[in-house]
Amino acid sequence: GNTRFACRYEPCEELAGDTLNIVPLDGRHVALYTIDVSGHGVPAALLSVHLSRILTRLGGSDAILHGCDGDSESSPSAPSEILAQLNRKFSFDTENQQYFTMLIGILDLQERIFQYSSAGHPGPILVSGGEPTILRPTPPAVGFFPEPAFSEQTLELAAGDRLLFYTDGVFEAADDTGEEFGERRLATTFTDAKGERIAGALTQALEAARKWSGGRPFDDDISMLAAEIG
């Protein structure tokens, strides 16, 4: 089957630190991630760019998304190990106090298995059989503690299942009374658009958040990434 992907990124008016990507690792595995760097301004944006460069480097000994088996064959790294490596690289600096939340997963296109780790990051939302499940973040964020244990989850997926990754900017969009759009509305809007192609479903969810906040510019970066399993 043909797995389809879509993403939307909408920066806020102030420089901020979201990044996301879909990285094919080999003919069978794809890495998906969303990252939200703490704070706004140039430092957050610079760290975000630096992270996206590191995470698209697939060759050489410093490639984080690939590990080496004993027979020197390269294979996808475990998501929890990717987070652990990033945590070693970006340990908490008391001077700039930067850290980031991250959701990273490896999708096996043949087996339809998705292994992922959350470092304090929201989601993902899984839509299977017409019902959404909001999977909860697991602390800590990257760069918070010297040697944290990052946990790992495995989802066995079926053809037609959809996954939604996102940063908190989309569900924290608030209406005139200050009520947030929220993850439940995000999940419902995304699920209700199941008749749409995956890119259209993503757009509908984003536009629902925009409408909720009265069409005002978002206060934070909005990053959304979706997959429909083939």
C-alpha cells in the first residue's frame, strides 16, 4: 500500500523554535518528528535549525537516525536512543536555559508498525476505525536532566489509520474568552475530515483552530504532520 504524508507549518509573528520533518531512512522505514524549542527569539530559532540539520544527516558516524548493527549494516536507531543522544548533545545550560520537547517515531511501512518516543511532547493522535485516541506526552523534555530514561511505545497500525503529530501552538489557540481550542477539538476536527485526503484533513484541522481564535494571528508556531497508512 501507499502511505501518504502531509505537513503544515505556520510561523507566528515572533521568531520561534518549531521544526518538523519526514525523513526516509531506507526503502522500508521513515522517521517522523516534531520539535518545539522553549522560548522565542533568535536562540530558539537557531537551535531549531541546528536540530533539523543534525536530524537530516544520514551518513557518517555522527548520524543520529541510523545506528550500526554488529555486521556494520546501518539500521534505524530506536526512538528512545535518538532522544538519549540528543540529550547528551544538548544538556541543560543554566545560562540560556534552553530545552525542547520532541516526538520522534520510526514507521515500518511493510509491517505497519510505528515505534515512537515522546520527550514531554503532546500527542500523537491516532485515528483508527473512525475513533481518535490522544496519546499522552511522557516527560522529561530533552536537555532537562543529565541521564533521563526516555520511554518508547509501539503502535500496530492498519491500512487507513491516520496519525497526527503537532506542537502545542495549535491546541493553545484561544477564543475571545481565553478558552483554548484544545486537543479534543483538534482530534475531532481531524477525525471528522476522514473523507478528505490526508493533506485536506490537516488543512481542515488547522483552519478550525484559526476560526476558533477569530482569525487572529497565532501566538505560537503551528507545526502539524500527518500520515495515512497504506
